[in-house]
Amino acid sequence: MDIALQAGLIMLVAVPILLIIGVPISIGIGLSSTLAMALILPFENAMVTSAQRLFIGTNSFSLLAIPFFILAGNIMNNGGIAIRLVNCAKVISGKLPGSLAQSNIVANMLFGAISGSGVAAAAAVGGTMGPLQEKEGYSKEFSAAVNIASAPTGMLIPPSNTLIVYSTVAGSVSVSALFIAGYIPGILWGLGVMIIAGIMAKKEGYISKDSYSLKRGLMVFLDAIPSLLLIVIVIGGILKGVFTATEGSAIAVVYSLVLSFIYRALKPKDLPRILLDSARMTAIVIFMIGVSSIMSWVMAFTNIPQIIANALLGITSSKIIILLIMNVILLVIGTFMDPTPAVLIFTPIFLPMAESFGMHPVQFGIMIVFNLCIGTITPPVGPILFTGCKVGSVSIEQVFRRLIPFFIVTAVILLLVTFLPELSLALPRLLDLVK
């Protein structure tokens, strides 16, 4: 048997086995990749090369944005910023059917646009909106489903840690272009969820008893402006070239920290806990990137991406069919793998094939992240699904039936993102970020 095929089979078989027996995915990827490398190279060389790839994979200036955005998100979650965004969302969506559910969706979009974390949005916004919805007669299952379905918008609407990871593995793909490209698909996701939530709320008679006068609504909006300004400062500064995405992430930390102290919602004694939580989350993500770099090296050395491409092209030469197959594979992978390792593993496999069909790497980045965002709200792994269920005090079995209409609408939007390039590329082209 060809040595490349043997190495590929080792990774293909070892990773699922290690996951089944409970080994963390990062350890499973690292062990299987190193074992495959030891088959290709002498043992000592394999160990040295694995260590080098682990270091090289994380030695990127742009990756520094990830710990800063994680820290900024945790500060916002604890610093009184989330509640102001929720109140602002209630003003925006106050007249819509099921207004509290609609407020939850808008708040998740706003919070995600500041923190870049779907899990943080599900926890912060869901924890605030859930009791309010229950008080007005909304069922727990409906409230949890709306919160879970809308939280992933924060992974598409910038800043997005997943898009930063994609930019590092895809090569010369601008983080700024990816950030701007995520706006329309992310907003479409949110609007799709709002439409389904409105239909369900109208059918079940969920009418809000809370209304805002013009004066009160204006006061709430003004109170949220300092929090919303963070979006303008960070994204505007990146687009204008005032600072890079990494520098913008550091500015987000300083701004959110100062704002939290001004709101008096954060105390100095809270900082060690927030820093420790952020360090833990960062370590998980960065280590995952490092070990995935070992796997990427093995795949490139053994020509596995080309083998897979040839296999798909052997089935059909139709661009539409192959893109649909890619989407199905990514949707399945997303159900049991976190977005970060999935992006790191499948970008080198699918991106060259997508580019051969004329797909822009920015559009492909949005497509792959959109797929994996759906995976975050589906079992068995689904981090946003589990977070939303925990916050909403419901079981997965109770909420899953309610999520089915949301899965359908997000799948339709995914197809639009896949086959309508301008949904991803119109804004970057307008701002001269892509050709």
C-alpha cells in the first residue's frame, strides 16, 4: 500500500476512535497526525517536524486578535454592556410579533457584532431575556430555540474569531475583507430567524406587554450608544487602515474595560477570574490551531487534498453538485467538530477545489464558516446548543423540535451564500477590499 495512503488512513481511523473513547479533539488530532508523520519520516525527524509545525502554526501576528477578542467578550459579559444591548434591542423590535423573542435575536446580533462569540451571546443574552420571556408567558422551549438559533450570527458578523482562523490557513486572504463579507450573510441569518420566530409567536399568541414611549426609547438608545460605538471604532478603524485587526482587538479590550468600570458593573477583584477564563479559552483555541498545523503538513506532504479532489471530480464534474457535496460534508462534520479544527482541516482540502471552479476565497471562507455555524446548534457537540439549553433550563430533546424550522431557513440562506457570490463579495468590492 502507498505510504501516503497509509498515513491518510491512520488519520482517518485514529481521530474518530480517539474521539469515541473520550480523548479531547485537540489531543486526538495531534496524536494521529504525529503517528502518521512517523510513518512518513524517521521517528526523530517526525518528532522534530511535529514540534516545528506546532510552533509555526501558532506563530502568526493575526492570531493575537483571538485572545484579545475573547477577553473583550468576557469583559462585556460581566461589565453591564450586555444588558444595555438587550434594552436597545427591545426598543428596535418592540412592535414586532413576539417582540421579546425578536429582541433576543437582535441582541444576539448586536452582542455578536461586539464580542465575536456565539457561545458568549447565547449565555449573556439568553440569561437576560429568558426570565423576561417566561414572565410574559413564553414557553421555555420557544425562548431557548430562538436564543440558540440566533446566537451563531456573532460568528459571521465581525469581529469573528473563526474568520481570523480561516484567514491564517487560507493564505493571502484579507481579514478586513472577510470581516466585511460576513455582514450580509450574518444579517440574513438573523432576519431569517426573526421571520420564523414571528410566525411562531403569532401562531402561539405571544404578544409583549412592554411598550416604549418615544422619550423612554430614546433614553435607552442613548444609554446603549457607548457600547455600540465599539463596533464603529474597531471595524471602522480596521477598514480605514488606522490599525490592524489584532490592534483593533486590543483596543476593544481597553474600551470595554473602561466602559465597564464607568458603568460600575465590574470591580478590580473580578479581573483575575475574567483573565483566567479568557486564558483557558485562548489556550484551547491556540493549541487546536497548532496541532491542526501538523495535520495540514501531513495532508500536504501526502497529497491528500488532491486525492480527495480527484475522487469528487471522478463522481461528477458539475460545479453545482460538487459544491453541494462540500456543503453536506461540512454540515455533517460541523455536527461533531468545533468550527476551529474543522476550518483548519478542511480549508486546505476544499479551498483549491472551490477556486478551480472560480469561487473567490473570501466567498468560500464565508461558506465554510456558515456551514460550521449551523453545526454549533446541532447535536451531538453543538456548543451553542448546549449553552442555550443550560441557560434556558430545557433539555435538548425539548428544544430540538422547535429548532427544525430554523434549520430549514438557515439551510436556504446557506445555499444562497454558496451560489450567489455577491452576498459575500458586494460589500468588500464596494470598499475596494477585493477585486
